[in-house]
Amino acid sequence: MNPVEKAIWYVEGHFAEEITLDDIAGVAGLSRFYLSRVFGIFAGRSVSSHIRGRRLTEAARLLSNGAPDILSVALNAGYNSHEAFTRAFRDQFGLTPEQVRAQRHTENIPLVEAIKMDEAFITDLEEPRVENGKPMLIAGIGERYTCETSAAIPAQWQRFNPYFGQISGQVGNVAYGVCCNGDDANNFDYIAGAEVKDFSDIPDEFARIRIPAQTYLVFSHRKHISTIRSTIMTIWGKWLPESGHVLVDAPNFERYGPEFDPRTGNGGMEIWIPIQN
């Protein structure tokens, strides 16, 4: 069992208890930074959001089976009052506890199920190369995302693509998708952009980031871009935690070279992850 599997096992075995990000990181031997990042990749939500969703899912199952005392269910789920439980339950599922108990099923609500890691990994991941990356200035369209809203990133690229090749001072014919400024809740900034010589003539509405010189592991993804999630999950959930490399809390990015065709999604791209030298 690798460190990421240990973290997910711990969450799934203890979500009914009071556990913290530090508790999970300590059991798994992972940093808070790495744990937040990888958990968001697998669960599609932050650690705290997943734990809340799992507790409410178990509560929904009890209610659908006719639990007579909603307050007892609320207390078991970690809520001190019927009102607080009802508010959280409605926010999670769109129905009240009373409605789920009355309908006697959970088929119409989005339950949060246990994470199954082994089904996500690919077996033909290429070994990465190590690159000493140069300093870069990246400018483009930036957005702040949560795990739940990151599905909008492809639409962000649609907004950026008309600018590509027309940006003042653009360097080369390579596009970059930069992830940066992440927090423990796995909120992060994503910039769809290009390298530029300087920021002096960049449109005011563009986001800007300075990427320092850094050592990277570079993973190639040669299949259609629609399959990128499986590659990312394999990198973060299996290859990295078993590799012994120490990650750096610095921007990581996708590199889309001239061979990538944004119209078809073919041509392949690279994933650059910063590590300690």
C-alpha cells in the first residue's frame, strides 16, 4: 500500500470520527501540500468536503431506511442541531432529511461513495525525464477553481485560444496550463497562457506569473487529451508516491507544443512537476 492509498484508506475508515488534514498526512507520511493536491485529483473535492459528503451519505442511507429520530442521525453525522444538519444536508443533496426519509430511497440524490484507486491507474505510463527548467514569464487567462469547478478548464482554453500567437512579446509556439497558488482546501489558480518576454504590453485582463528556474519531472501524455485524467491520476496516485522524489510547492504546468492540435485534441502534451534537485 503506497502513501496515497494509506491516506485514502484512513479517510474511508475514519470519516465518522473527528479527523484533520494533519492526522491523515501523518498516517500516510505525506505533506499537507501533496495530500491536498492528490486527494482533489482522486475525489474531485477537498478532503474536508469529501469527509462531509461521506458522513451525509451514510446519514441519507439511514434516513432512507426509515430512521425514526433525525436528531440522532444528525448527532452521529457530527452536527449539534437539527437545523445545522438540515442546512448541510440540503446543500449537499438538494433535499431535506425529512424528504429523503419519506421517499424511502436515495436514487435521486448524488451520494458520495468511497474512493476506489486501483481502477484509475494506467499500466503504460512512460518513465519521466528530468529537466532543469529555465525561468519563464507566463501570461494568459486566469481563473480560480475548486475541485468541483475545475471541469470548466477546457472552456477557459476556448477563451484563450484566439489570443495565442497574437500576444505582444510571445515566445515560441508553445502554450502552458499553469497550476499555482493552491491551498489546503485544494482551491487553485489555473492560467491558460503563453511565455512572453516581459509583461509591459500584456492586456490588463490577463493573469501573469513568474516561474523560477526549477528541476522538473516531465511526463509525456501521447494519447487524446480527453484521457489526460487517467495519466494525471497514475502520476500523482501511484508513480510519485512510490518514486521517493520530494515535490516542491511551486507551480506545475502542462506544456502544449506545436505538435498538439487544439482543434482535435491529438498530438500529445507534457506534464511538468517540480521536485527537489
